[in-house]
Amino acid sequence: MLVMRSGSKIFKTLCSSASIKTRCKHSLTNSVDRYFDLRNNSKRKDENISTEYFRKKTKNAFFARPSFLHTESLEKGILIEPDEYVQNIFDGLKNEDRGSLARAITLVETSNPQKKVQAKALLNLILHDQEISAVHSLKGPPTFRIGLSGPPGTGKSTFIETFGKFLTERDHKVAVLAVDPSSSRTGGSLLGDKTRMPELSRDMNAFIRASPSRGTLGGVTRTTNEAVLVCEAAGYDIILIETIGVGQTEFVVADMVDMFCLLIPPAGGDELQGIKKGIVEVADLVVVNKCDGDLVNAAQIIQSEYISALKFIRKMNPLWSPQVLRISSLTKMGIPSLWDNMCEFRQIMSVAGELDRKRADQKKIWMWNYIKDNIMDLFRSHPVVKEKIATMEERVSHGVLTPGEAADVLLKDFMKD
């Protein structure tokens, strides 16, 4: 049972009762008035308390839906309480402050151990706030996440500027998360995607954030998923994720968006190239860009080639058949019909409950991705392993040990504890 830092004597008396199990999360902010509404729920024995938090400062009600997983996470001490800095950032997000959004993304991207704790506290606040919207929403998620990928030179950045301006002119708030490759030699990133979007970067209804990949495979960063949540908390309803220019097998972004769009150039290969398994197989929409000038005929040919190729690929969802559209980011040809197609996809999936199911499945996928990343970090920071890594690498490079033998030795040392 979680020990209360403050509260009335009545609440402490209720908490001490053997028949009532209550776990509550509290803010450390002095300006927050806490009101606890406890009531028995006879439907489920393990979920007999609902707790409401009312915060006068932002006039928002935080509702923690009773669930076994929620109470267990609180009991294990997984949920982190926010400090004043985190609370101020969250308040800024709720007030749609762009500066707070930038600081929030920086916080979730950090590798500093202390900052990571603050990032977890911020994400907990955001998730609790999203639960309120989920309780009152009957039409699926209020936001739309779109992943954009394709080979280098497709014109992804130019398309995003044209498409983003199209959306902001229709009263949408657009957040663009662009991922730049990190150098394998220096570790640095150019982060130059924003320079290709001069008009969109000046639009007050748009927010553009470029982040380094830091060696993460799949065209995204390790924290792109959290950055999406932060942007949604700041009031952005359309989230565009631009990946690094990727190949046929790099489509991790498909596991964090509602709709995955593959952009290809007019010279994107033939029908056989489209039939190859991989990125085309998971695309909800294939978009042929640069359909203008001398490339119109080539764009028409590649469109017909990919339409034919998709006939041989099993559909990701029986409710939706991927289409191949032609657009021009330069002349804006095909942009309205592209958005109509996206809206149709969103409507069909929302009515069927597929978007909610998809997001739930994606959370499980990313949970395992985080486990893999953290295990590797723990392995490298293990005291015994850390001392032996240089020696084992040297022996492997000189042929004294095989890579497999060296790995077994390090793993045994790691598993001893």
C-alpha cells in the first residue's frame, strides 16, 4: 500500500481498513488541491476503488481508471511522482506552449539517468491525462498518426511541407517528427530537414522537430514513440513521422503509427521490385511523388506497376486494400485526394475499433523493444563484463577466440549475478 504524504485523517482511516485496498498517485506541487472520492465497486473484488484527482491550476480532472495492471504498477513503485520542473512542463503542454513541447521532447530523448526519471514522471502524467479522453471518446483516438518512409531522394521533406500546409489551412495542428541519420564515425547528425520546410516552420499551427537516430535501426529513434505522446499532449491532432531514407526491410515506424505511407520516386523499380516482401507489404498507402514535368509518364508507369504488384501481396487488414496514388509536391496535384484517402482509412478503422486495437498491440511491441535496449545497456555496464570486453575484443580480432566463444564467456559472467 502506498504511504500518503498528505491527506485527511478520514482518508488514512479508510486506507488502514483491511477491506479496502487503495493506491493513489499524488503530485508534489503545493498549488494542487487534492480531492479523493472513494466508493466501493461490487463488480470486481480487485478493483473496488475509483480515485479522482482535481487540479485547480489547470482546471483538468485526472481520472485513474481502476485496473489490476494500474494498481500493481503503483504497488511495485513503477510510477514516478513528478517534481516541480516536470509539473511545469506538463502545465505548459496543456496550455499548448511550444517552448514546453520542445523541452518535453528533449527530456524524453535524454540519456542522463536523472533526467530519465523525470521523463518517466512526465509520461505518466500524459498517460493519465489521455485516460480521461479515452473515457469520454466514443469515436476512436482523437489524433491521427501517419508514418512516411521511402528511399532517399523521394522528396519526403518537400511533400511534408506541402501536405502540412494543406492540413494547417484546414484548422489542423500538425507535428512533424523528422529523424536524421547519425554518423557512424562521429555520432553527430546534421538535423537539416527543417531547412527544407521554410513555410511550414513559420506556421504557428505546425511544430517541426528533428532528432538524431543515434544508431537505431529501422529509420526512427529509440524515443520517437514518446515524442508522439508528448506532441499529442500539446494539442497536435496530426502527427507526421518522417523516417530516414530506408530500404526494403527498415519499417519500424509502421509499429508506432495508425497509417503507414510509402513514398516512392517515379523511377522506383518495376513490378518485381514491388512484389518483394518487406516495406511494401506493410504499407497502407503507396504514394508516387514528383509526378510533374517530364516525370509524368514515368510516374504513371510506376503507378500501374505497383498496382499490379499489390495484387500478389496479402492485405494487412481485410477492411482495407492499399492503393497507389500519384501526387506532385511542387504543383500540389493529388494532395486533396490523398488526404481524402487517408480520412477514409481512418474512418473505416475507427468504426471497426481497429485503431484502438492497433495502438494497444503497438504498446506491447515497444515494451519488448525497450527491454532489448535496456538489456544491452545493462550488459555493457556490468562491472565484470565491462572489464573483460576490451580483452575479449582483442582476442577475437587476433583469432585466439571465435566470436561465439567470446560471447559465451561474457554472457556467463553477466548471468552469474
